[in-house]
Amino acid sequence: DYFFFSSRRRHTRCREVSWARRCVQETGYQRRVHGDYQLIHNMEAKFGEKEYAAAVKEMEEKVAKFPDFPKKGVLFYDLFSLLYDSHLRDLVIKTFMYVIQKNFTGKYDVIGGLEARGLMLGFHLAELLHMPFVPLRKPGKLPGECVKTTFTKEYGSDAFEVQKHMIKPGTRVLIIDDLLATGGSMAACDALIEMCGGTVAGYVVIFYLSTLHGEKKLKHPTEMKSIIDVKAVSYTHLR
């Protein structure tokens, strides 16, 4: 079979599947358009440190911000405002891919997506990286035998579940979510994965509320990587 890789100005056709996959890994990520795989940027272009910094700056400037939502004193950064715009959505995925490939290449076996936004992001990243995907969900949403962990939040308790067969002993899990605030949800995932016999390889989020120091609750705080540092005064109700 032929693989067609399209950019704005050129089309490259390659016969070798292994070579095609290597091209994708080296030059970026792919998107299905009209049945073909299309590279978002030119195959010869590299998304390096300079491009990453520019993308982060643009996302910081253009993300929609809502004061006093969901309660007074909170400045809410709306991830969906980035996902709505095709260009900004591409930047979200590119920056995630950059952080993962720079910090975690060869260090994880599966990608875990934390409900709810982490499910969307994690699934897409797992597809592009050709990695297994594990959903980490709220109770009652997954069939079969599940492992459950409960944790305390500022306003009560919450819980996460994972299907037991998806995380085997020794499995290294890279956790994806949109936000790290107080660290309660991520810390719960640490416990959940360890209950299954797995280990946490790291955590990648787009928004990091650095003033809350949520990474201190994590099992591996130095392996927490983020894209946008949000300077916030009051986000204590968030996870």
C-alpha cells in the first residue's frame, strides 16, 4: 500500500510502511483528512524549542479566561476555547507531543487519560503515538472488574476507577489531564495505578497552577510536566 503524506505545498509518497511510520515519528503527528493521513506541518520542518515557546505564548494569549467562574475569586482558563479553533487545537496537540517526546520517550508503556478532559486529550495522543490507552474514570462508568480509589477534596470526597485487566503488574503509565491544581486527583491516580501493580511514569498537563504546589502530593513530583503556568490566587476548589 502507498502512504500519502500531505503538506500545503508538497506530497510525498512512500512504499515502505516502516519508513512511513519513521517519518511520522520524526516530523510530528498525523491527522486523517478525507481518508488520507496528512501531516499538520511540513515533513522537513521540526517542532523544536523555539516553535514550542512560540506556541505556548500564542495559546496563553488566546485562551478564553472567565473571571469569577465557577465561583468568585477564580479566573477560569477554558480549554475548550483552544480546542474549538483548529489552529489552536493543533498547537495543543503539538505542545503535548513535544513535552512527551522530550521527557518520556521510552519511559512508559501506556497512556492514561483522567476524566473528563484528560480522556479526550489522552486518547488522541495515544493514537498519534501508537500507544495503548487506559481510561481513568469516575465510578460506575466502566464495565468488568474494576479497581477503585477514593480521595478527599475540599468540598467532599470523590473516586476514580480503572479496569483491572488494563494495567498489569509492572506497567508504566503516563497520565494525561488538562489541569494540575491542588494535586488531589493526580495523587489518587498514583494510588489507583499502584493498586493494580503498575507504576506512574509521569504526568503531563496543559494548565499548571504553580501557586498551589499540587505536585508535592504526587508520588513522583519531578516527573510532572506542564505547558502553561497559570498564576492564580484562588483555585482551591479544583483538583
